[in-house]
Amino acid sequence: MPAKIVPPLDELDLSGVLVRTDYTDDARFQEVLADARQQVGPNSTDRASLLVVEDPRLARITPARIPEMVEVEDFVFVADARSMLDNTLLIVDVFNASETYLATFRIVPEAVLAIEVNLVLANLDFIDFLEVVDPDGVFRESFG
């Protein structure tokens, strides 16, 4: 088995990891990433950091395969084929001791910072967000 892909370093450990699984359109991926990192509050720091993991071996993998292929501990954002269509990101619980292990839901770009901050700082758990997604499976709340 090949070694796991390691995300870029975040010395403060305050950034979420974004795994790219769709490689059909590089320009569109850059748009999705820019939208996910957009400023959502009054301060220039009111934006998601997102450590991006890009590797062709990740093309079209399922959320269940992420923990075996990428070195992540708690949760991961995923830019998949649907992301390229509607700008939502998939989020996956990859904390193997969690009651929601491998559970997923989608989020709009404006909500990325709220999810990133609250999960990284452990203010909220994955299930707290999962329980309040809209009926279509998309979380739309944000700061501001």
C-alpha cells in the first residue's frame, strides 16, 4: 500500500483540509476554491484557510477511501464532481472514534469558515452540524 498523502503543514493546526477529487477542470476548481476562501465577515481574516490536497490518485475516490489515502484526523472538505457544478463542498467526518464516522453533508461556500473554525477549535462536533442541515442535505448557515 502506498504511503498516505500528507496535507501541507499548518503550524498552528487551525486550518481545515480540502481534498480535491475532481480533476476535470482546473480553472473551475480554482473558482470553487476561491469561493470557499471568500471573506464572509467584516475583517480580512474572516475567511477559511483550507490546506489543499491535490493528487491524481485521489481522482473520483469515495469519502470512505479518504482516511486510508490522506493523513487527516477529524474532518475533511472535498471538492468533488458536484462541487464543480453547484459550488458546494462535501464534508466528511474522518474521526474514527466518532459516532458519525464517515458521515457526510454538503456546505455552501459562505459556510466554510463557520464549519472550519468550529470543528478545528472543537466548539462544536460534526453531529451538531449534521443535525441542522437543510432537507436537501446542504448546510447553509454562516457567520455574519
